[in-house]
Amino acid sequence: MSDRLTIDLNLCDGCGICVDSCPTDVLRQDPVAQKAVIAYPDDCQACYLCQDDCPQHCIAVSFSSENPRRKSIYDLLGIA
């Protein structure tokens, strides 16, 4: 289990879109259950691609996860 990423296996239909969309290979397809699993949770960069691409909306990335690429230049410079 990951504190950054969760998969609702009751909703997952095993389409594999999230596995294909993950740029850091965090997600894998379980060959037995035919569902997505979090194989390498520490490698998750919180890019939200798996969450955004999942047609079943069964993946959630914690908003408390740090990802400096999701901040604007105004956030980085402290400009309101």
C-alpha cells in the first residue's frame, strides 16, 4: 500500500491504461488478478497521469504528495 497512490480494486477492470501511462513504471498488471497493482510505490512522482487517464476513476493520488512540477512560477516565487 502506498500513502501517495491508491487503487480501488473493486472498480478496476484491468484495462491497463494506467500501467501504460505511468512514466516511472510504478504500476504493473497483476497476471493472476488481471488488475493494476502498485509495484514500486516509492518511485511515484505524483504526476497524476494514471489518475487522469483511468477510465474507471479507480486511482487516487494524494493531493498532499509533493510534486514541484505541479506548482506555478508564482508559487515558487511567493507571488500571490
